Amino acid sequence: MQIPSNKSEVAAETPQIPKHVAIIMDGNGRWAQARGLARTEGHARGADSVRETVRECRSLGVKNLTLYAFSVANWDRPQAEVRALMQLLAHFAEQEKAELKERGIRLNVIGDLDDIPNGARKAIDDAMACTADCHEMVLSLALSYGGRHDIVSAARSLAIKVKAGLLLPEEIDEQRFQTEMTTHSLPSVDLLIRTGGESRVSDFLLFESAYAELLFLPIMWPEFRRRHMREAVQIFSSRERRFGLTSSQVNGDGGHSFDPHDSVNAAPAHSEVAAASSARG
Ligand code: FPP
């Protein structure tokens, strides 16, 4: 067996599998309009890409896949488009629940399922119940979802608990904060993909993507196929994630972390920064 000589070759052989992939499925409308089709045709083709992506993630061993299916802002789209999207969601849930169950994939929702019209809501509830005991992977659909909204709701809910004397302000840390969010059962996002050629995160998983690798792809979502998912994982695998550390630290030869109480590190009586700035006048 040949020993790979650099990091990207290692990645090509044994890709690092992200635990949580999140996708902003953008470009449905433009894909359809470029072909003289209604925007809703683009969404329908986008549902095929969803099916392929779920299958590929399952076979790659990705444990969590979260798809931005409908944002809080999407309610302001033309009524006919919103209705078509809700029908597609209902259809997807009805059609896919058996396969999801067979493949051990639990369907989950983040955002606000209460906002979703009855027909789609019932289909999604059924599919969630049908897959409730699946443990191989979690497919989360972000529905009526907004990242800022989720953060603000969590803050409000913590404030109510503090006011009621159930929680002390000093007990609130990042972990406790996350327990109040609709993503509470999900790990942090490792890889955030956006198709459609735009480079923005559009209010998706703002808290959860703090250290996510971002991948912006020029292709439109209806064109996204299993091979694109595989390539995305390869790219993820070739990146060095440092989480604020240095490259040497990440690779295990970076020395000790800073200890402010070590005498070597003790702050000088007059800090050098202050001295320099007062010298500058
Ligand atoms: C963004 O493309 C896409 C959406 C707002 C909806 C995503 C929905 C699907 C992929 C279909 C169904 C989903 C599931 C889970 C079955 P856009 O319409 O903003 O595209 P544009 O930027 O080209 O106009």
C-alpha cells in the first residue's frame, strides 16, 4: 500500500466525514426560469436533489443533515409559490417516510412546525412518528425557520426562567443557551453548503455554524447530485479546522497553552500597549 505523502492525498483516501452537514438549497427559481419553466418546477426538481442528497449522506455516514427548506422570510413569497412548496413538503414526507425508516433515518424539524398549514403539517408529523425510532442518521428540515428568531426565542425563554427564579444568570453558558433552541438535539454544524452561486448565510443556523466550514457552489440546487455531495465531503476533508488554535497546535506540536498565572506571562505594571500609545500622544 502506498503511504500518502500529504494531507490532501490522505483526505482523498479516507475522507473525514462531517458529523453535521447543513445545506442552503438555493437556485431552484433561476434554474427553472432559465429553461422557460415556472419557478415551482425548479422546486419540484429540487425535491429530487433532496432525495439524492439524503441517500448519499446516509451512505457516506453523515449522521446529521439539515436542509433549509422554508425560511421565516419565505412566507412573503407569492401565495402560489408558498402553496406549491407546502404541497411539495407534504408529498415528500408521504413518499419518503418508508424509505427513511428502512434506511434508519429519523425525520426532525427545526423552526416552527406550528406555522405550517394542516395538510403538510400532518404529513410531516406522520413521517416523524414513523421514523421516531431510527438511529442511523437525523434528517432535519428547517421549516418557518430563522436563525435570529431562534436565538431571540432562546434568550426570551431563559429570561422567563430567570424571572421565575428557576435559573441564575450565571448558570447561562453556551450549552445551557443551546438547550432552549429548536436545534438543541443537534451537534454544531461542521460543513455548511450553499448552492446557487451566492456567498451568504441568509439567517441559517447562525449560532450553530460558528466554526462551520463554508462551501459556496455555483451550481443550482436542482442540478445537485450524489457526486456533488461526495466532492463537498472531500473538500471538507482537505481543510484544516483550527478552532482558534495555531496550525502547529492542531497538529499536536504547538507547545503549551497560555497560562495568565504563570510568572513568565504576568502583565507588566504598565502594559507595553499602554506605554506605546501614550508615547504616541
Ligand atoms: C431557494 O431557491 C429554495 C427554497 C426557498 C425552497 C427549497 C425547497 C426545495 C428544495 C423543495 C422541497 C424541499 C423538500 C425538503 C422536499 P430559490 O427559489 O430562492 O431560487 P432562486 O434564488 O433561483 O430564486
